[in-house]
Amino acid sequence: MTTRSFTATLEARPRGGVAIRLPFDPSAAWGDKQRHHVTGTVNGWGVRGAVTSVEGEYYLELGPSWCRDPGVGVGARVRVVLAPEGPQLGSLAADFAAALGAEVDARRCFESLATFYRNGYVRWIEQAKRPETRAKRIAETVAALKAGRKQR
């Protein structure tokens, strides 16, 4: 998991709150995914969210509640530390990682899921007691992910 640190100027969001423009392409930094869920800090405060793309630029959007602190508003300079959230392909068991690696659509879907859903799939596979049950669950998971399903 590669952590990225940078300083950014907070920009206004159309629906209130602020947006942090990422000075990098998350797909280049963390692998090609349909959606990037991140965790980290903004000026030392914990943050989680999904990166959005607008006209080729990447943003982490923060709701209006972030602007309650007078130091966090449009135009403020903040220190940002971000990393991919949840289980990543490199931290999965070898058999599950290999199955996802063999099916690009399933891998991209898995990596784009929120942590809750990724953990659900991993837990279900890891709870299998017999090797044949585990193999069956991996195959079912890959099929579900190929079909774009968040959960089994």
C-alpha cells in the first residue's frame, strides 16, 4: 500500500463543503480501478472517502461538516495523507489473488468496492473449512464480481 502525502488548497464544492484536488492520478499510483476508496488524514484529522474524477482531474470531496472548523474552508492550505482503503490484491491469500488476477473484470470490480464489501467477500472465503468449499467460494466470488455484484 503506497501512501501519498501532499499539500493542497481546498476548493469549493457545488453542493457545499470542500474538495481536495489530488496532484496525481490514483490509477497510476495505486493500480487501475473503477473507483478508488481512500483513507488518511487532512491536517491530522481522519478521513475516508471515494475519489471522484471531473474533467480529467481527481478530487476527494468533503461535506459541509468539514467546514465547521475555521481553519478548514475554501482557500485553506491543508496537509493531506492518503492511501487505498481496505484489503488490496497484494494482501489477499495467494489462491484468491490468483483467481482475481486471471479475471481482469473481477479484479477491477473487487478493487473498486468499498472496504465493507471487500471484507465481506474475504471473510466468506476465509471461513471455509474444507479446500473444496474454499475453491467453490472463490469461483462464486469471481463470477459475482465479473457480473459487477457488490455482494454475493
